[in-house]
Amino acid sequence: MNKQDILMVGVGGQGTILASDILGEAALAKGLDVKKTDTLGMAQRGGSVTSHLRIGKKVWSPLISPGEADVLLAFEKLEAARWVNYIKPDGLVIINKLAILPLSISLGTQRYPDDQEIIDSFRQRTSRIHLIDGTKQAGLLGDIRTLNIFMLGFLSHFLSINFDPAIWKQAITKQLPAKILDINIRAFEKGREVASSVSL
């Protein structure tokens, strides 16, 4: 198996780091080496959050270099656009169809790019782009806070690393309290189901 470099991005309160923790936990359970580093741009809800996750037989550094990310998993559209230069040629891009307006746009000093502009920025590098309504899917499950786990389930369908379902369940169980475990496992499974219905 080749190493896999995964960049997860979002805003505070979306569970970006939790999602990367679960994936890292699953990789460790499979006996792989994992290096990870997280950055919180602002220590409050709504600030940019990024998580670099590198998995392989042996990984030396936690940081992904520009142009080297195999996967970009974005929980918010503008955050995806900020990191377009990190995706490698033919890399996989998964974007939640959600706009959270930063202050500069709310004040009218800048314009939020439309969906086509965001997709076009990635098409210079890859055609493997999925823009999905993860927030809606999480809401249909009964709790939009399961967005991160739904998105992780969607991603899991496309990973080059094959994880047994038991490993995923174990990793989710280790990271989440029992009272919200069931709905999050359902969110993960729903993400995989939605992913299986789309093509690369």
C-alpha cells in the first residue's frame, strides 16, 4: 500500500479534528503508521480548522506539502477553495455543499464564490470532485452534528486503504460517548451508502 495523505478542512464546531482522529485511530488499529497535525485558525466557532493526516507503512512528517494531498475532505465550500493548491494531480476532492460566510463577506468587502467557480478551481488539477449535501443528509438522520461522521463515511468508500467495518466501528466507539454512538454509526453507514451510488 502506498502512503495516503489526507487534508481535512472546515470551520470551528464542525468536528473536523474528530473526523481525522477517527481515521487515524482506524489506521493505527490496522497496524499502519500515522502522523497528524491540527491547526485552529481562531479559538472559536467559525474559525478555520485544518487537519493534516498522513498514513502509511512508515511516515516521517505530519505535514502535507502543497500539491501532495491525495484527498481533500472539506466540510465547508470556501475552506475547500482556500486549500486548492494542496491537492495533487488527479487527487480526490470531497466538498460539503455548505456556505458559512466569513466576516469579510458578511460585511460586503468580498464576494463568496459560487459552486461552479469552486469546482472550476479544482478542475485545473483533478476531475475527481464530489460536491455533496452532507449537511442535509445529517439533518435527515436527525442531527446535523453528525455531518463530520457522514462525510468520513463517504470518504471511506474511496480510500485506497481497505478497512474492515469492525475497525471503523471500533474507532468511532473509542472517540465518541455512548449516548451519541448509535446515530453517528448510522451517519457513517449512510455516508458509505451515498458514496457507493456515485462514480469517480
